[in-house]
Amino acid sequence: MGDLKRDRASGVTLIVCAVISAGFMVAHPSVSAGELSAAFAEARHEAPIAMFVHAVLIAVTACFVFGYSGFAQRLGLHRPSVRAGLIAYVVGAIGGVGAGVINGLVFPELATEYADRSQAEMETAHMVLRYAGRVSNVLAQMCVLGWSAALIAWSTAVVPLSGLWKWIAGLGVLIGLGFSIVLLAGQLTLDVAGFGSFVFAHGLWATLVGAKLALASD
């Protein structure tokens, strides 16, 4: 009974997290103004939404870890591929949270503080933001690669199971390898659209896994 409750709780968590992450990526604000002062003014205007969206996504990332830890227990933590998948996912989650903190908390705060400053001060702040943006991009890459590795590792562990699990395994390998190859080849830009495409793909896999766990079927 305890395992059944764990599987259902993990499954529901994964489904809810997948829906929320997809929805909030759609609501993710972005700055489109080209001129520096206009860009800072737009970023200041969008700051409350950006902070809220990223705070929710950071919390959802933690909940994903909770859901997948139950999934890993279901598969068996004594199996190396399952443990490797959980470790990879946590490492990716750390990268995702780091990128979320920079994009959703540091950027809006700096934009709000410097929106009314002189052109020279805004240019200095812009340099800092560009550097922070590169750090954020590396952390986002860490997230994509870590989660992709997790999907591949867990999919190999799922292969021996029957029915829909085999299709879930195939999809996990396809998503994991596909995004890893495209990213490492330099063909995936991790802006809102690029990272969003990975979030949606990951969410699809999480939803399928969550449904199987919630239904408590083999």
C-alpha cells in the first residue's frame, strides 16, 4: 500500500509540474526593445511578472525532483542506471535553478535599479548583465544536458517493462539524444523559445511517466 501511494503521489506531482512548467513558459516575459534605455524601461515594467514566473518555475523544478525520486524508487535505486539518472536530473535541476535565479531575480532587480540612471551607468549595468547572461546560458545548458542524460538513463531502465513503458522509453531516448546532439552542435539557442521547446518535450515525457505511476499499472 505504501508503494502504491508513493507511485500515485509521484505520478500526480509529475503531471501537475509538467502542466505548470509548460504554462509558465508560455507566460515567460521577454525584452524586445533594441535601444538601451527602452530595454531597461521594458525590463523594469516586466520585472514583477518575470520574478513571479521564475519563482514558480524554481519551485516546480524542486517538485519535479520529488516526483522523479519516487519514480526512481519504483524502478529500483539498486540499479546503476536508475541512480545515474537521478543524479543527472538533480545536477540538471541545479543548473535550471541557477539560470532561473539569474534570469528571474537578478536581471529584473538590476533593470529596475538602473532604468532611471544615466546612459553611462546603464551601459555599465548592461555589461554586467551580458556577463551574467553568459553564466545563465551555461547553467541552462547544464540543465538541458543533465535532464537529457536522466531521460536516457531512466529509459534504458524502463525498456524491460511491458506495454506503454516501451514507448515511453523510446520517447525518452529520442528526446534526450535529440536535444543533447542539437545543443552540443550549437544549433539550439537557449532563449525563451529554444529552452521552451525542451521544457515542452520534457513535460510530455514527465506526463506519460506520471500517468503510468498515477494509474499504478505495470
